[in-house]
Amino acid sequence: MTVMTTPVLVWLRRDLRLDDSHAIAAALEAGAPLAFLYVLDPAMKTRGVGHAQLGFIVEGLNDLQARLAERGGGLIVRRGDTVQQLLDVARELGAQRVFANRDEEPTAGMIERAAEEALRGLGAELVVVDDEVNVPHELVLTKEGNPCRTYSAYARSVRRVLAELPSPPHDYDLQGRLLAAPAPEIPSVEMLVGRPVTLRSDVPGGETHALARLRSWRDEGYLAGYAKDRDLVAEPDATSRLSGYLRQGMLSPRRALHVADRADAPKYASELLWRDWFKYVLHHHPDLAERCIDPRYDRIEWFGLDEHFEAWTRGETGFAMVDAAMRQLTETGSVANRARMVAASFLVKDLHIDWRRGEQWFRRHLTDGDLASNAGSWQWVAGTGLDAAPYFRVFNPDLQEQRFDPTGAYAARWAPDRPLRIVEHAIERDRTLAAYKAVATDLADPS
Ligand SMILES: Cc1cc2nc3c(=O)[nH]c(=O)nc-3n(C[C@H](O)[C@H](O)[C@H](O)COP(=O)(O)OP(=O)(O)OC[C@H]3O[C@@H](n4cnc5c(N)ncnc54)[C@H](O)[C@@H]3O)c2cc1C
């Protein structure tokens, strides 16, 4: 690869977009042409990236390649060990500076540190900037200056910071600023995993689709109806279905919040901030997926049966909303929040199975599978996390179905058969309350 001017390299990770990227904005200040690299690292699998998510990433890379080409640039895609590929490309380009958006997940942090050291050995510098949330974590504190321990304190602090230091989406012009690169061979998901893939996301990956969905969902009136309709699980447009895009950074969190605020949609804005909150929780509790934040609950005895776990994964529990959610998950990688809560609560509180097993299953199958949001939500449902649901909140799957799938359309679409019920809810609820109280005798009684 020969280049006329030494470029700077933008190392893309979970920020597969051109719009409002702090790494791109920082790289542009260097004044040199920008080259873009993405590494498809086989180790992604061990980080919980399943087939639905991988397919979504591949679609996103194809989209990004086209967007870069439209602006006179290109995308370099490599396969292999991330640090080695990054070094190779930096060396080939003669890049002295590499820009990246921070990825807060613990494994990503380790890769980042290894990359920094390896690049230093090459005489190059890695510049990492905050981008993943609306307000950098260290700025979010209670009025007393402590880390927030509840979502509402977090959201209030974020709003205080944004009132003083607004963080609108960046607008920059990339035309004439990009290093041309030949269109890469982007392997298909089948090539990457070495076999046919049936699990496919029902939303197409890529920044172009993310921006189009954000606008059309707002313009067609769904954003206005969100606060009222968001729990109607049979209605695919009741929620924005942007989480996969946010997870891969195909959509900027600032762009999404900006749209919500301008449309005066506080409920939607607050849900976007739940995403940021869980990243904040992960920042303060890097072992979020491994340990209960409230350590008392790590003593709970999870006495559930393996065969019940298997039935849950297959959507064969006999509880329609649980089964519909689980089958939708394995077929499409997407499930609405309400149905996720019901299925998760059922695993933990009706089947007595450790939330960590459910967390891993979800993360591997969800298109938006995200360590922070997923582990944070599982701990919320299990009642073991920060500001979590109280331990005695046990969803009644039948009542949930009556309220949120009143016509039965969701169950009919995904789980039309009715297998025999594997447990009886009322009995299991009592066993759960007893198990939680056994490890934390000072728990308040349900009021
Ligand atoms: C057990 C369980 C596991 C979950 N796992 C994940 C996960 O791996 N990845 C993930 O992105 N979300 C997860 N969530 C949160 C939530 O279910 C999804 O973000 C939401 O269903 C995505 O659909 P949407 O984009 O249509 O959301 P909308 O309702 O349109 O919300 C807009 C955006 O706000 C964010 N958001 C909304 N609700 C939540 C929430 N409760 N927690 C965190 N962020 C939220 C998402 O980024 C979402 O795209 C989980 C929830 C539960 C109960």
C-alpha cells in the first residue's frame, strides 16, 4: 500500500459510523488524511458476540464502506488478532497516530492497553477519547460529589452537566479529508463462522439504516406514542428498535438523545439514559456479569433444574409470553423490553436458575447483546443490582400477558402451541421469596 501523505488511522471498534464520532472529530484536528480500520477478530466470539450480532456487524461494515467511498475514502478490514492487525496496518500506512473511541468493556480495555504499548514500540501514539455515552462517567456525580447509586440520581446529574456543558452531535465535513483505500473483501457471516447461519437479525445493520429508522420512527408518529405504547409487545413499532445500532455505535447516543429532546419526548430520552446508566454501573463494577452487586445475593442457592433451563431456552415452558420471547430471540435476535423482563424474571424467580446463565444466553443471541445493558438488566430483574427491582417483585407471567399482549397476537405469532406447564407460578414465587430471605434476613417484607 503506497500513500502520498502520512495519514492518521481511525481504529473502529463499537463505533461503526461516520456521524458524530469523537474519534473522527479528534483525528480531523490532526490535519492529515484519515484512514479507517476495522478488525474482525476471532476472539469476538469469546466476548459473547453471537451470530445475529456478527451478521449485523458485517452489514454495518458493508454500509460503512459505501459511505466512506461516497466521501472519497475507504475502509480497511482485516481478520485476525486485533493488536497485530492494528500494528501491521499502522506500519503499512506509516501512521504515527491512531485514534479510537473508548470501549469500556473490561476485555476491550485490555486490548486497548496492549495496542497502546505495541504502537509505542512502533513510535506511534494511540489517542483514545470518550464517546460511548452522553456524559463521560467521571463528570456524573451526586450533588455531594459521590458516584450515583440510583438511576434517577444518575439521570439528574447527566441533565445538570448537559445544562452547563451541552454536548450536541458534532457536524464535520469529511469530503476531501479521507485516504482512498480499495474496497475491501468483507467476508460473509457464514464465511466467518464456517457454517450456514439461520439466526438473522430482523433489522438491517449499518449507519444508513440507523439514521433512516431514527427519522422515520419519529416522523411517522411512533416517538410521540412511545410513552403510552412501549410495552405492547406485539407491535413492532411501539419501540424504536435502535438498540442494535447503539450497541455497535452505528448510531451516536448524542444523536438519539438530541432527537428525543427536540421532539420533547422525555420518556424516550429517559430510556436512552438507562443505556448510559448501565455503562456507568459497569464502569464502577467491571465484574457486573460475574458477581451480584449486592454481595449478599451471591450466597443464594440456585436449585433450578438443567432440564428447566433447556426448556426455557427452547421456549417450551408452557407460559405463552415467556415461550414467545424465547423463540423470537433465537429466531431473530430481537425481543421487546417487556418480553425480556418477563422471560428473565421467569428464569430467575420461577425456575430458580442463576441469572448469570440467562445473561450469557441472552447476550449470545441478542443482536443488541451488550455486556453493560444485559448484565445490568439481568441484575435489575434478579434484584441483585444497583437500584434493582425489589427482591419480592416476581412477574406473574399470565398477568403480564393479559396486560401487554391483550389480543394474544404476540403469543400467536411466536408460540402458537401450548406445551404443558413445567412449573406452577404461585408455588415457585413462594420458594423464591424464601430463598432470597434465607441469605438476607434483614430484607423488608413485601408491602
Ligand atoms: C433481561 C434484559 C436484558 C437486556 N439486554 C440488553 C442488551 O443486551 N442490550 C441492550 O441494548 N439492551 C438490553 N436490554 C434493555 C432493553 O430491553 C433494550 O435496550 C430494548 O428492548 C431495545 O429495544 P428498542 O431499541 O426498541 O428500545 P426503545 O424502547 O426504543 O429504547 C430506546 C433505546 O434506549 C435504550 N434502552 C431502552 N430501555 C433500556 C433498558 N431497560 N436498559 C438499557 N437501555 C435501554 C436502548 O439503547 C434502546 O435502543 C435488556 C433488558 C432486559 C430486561
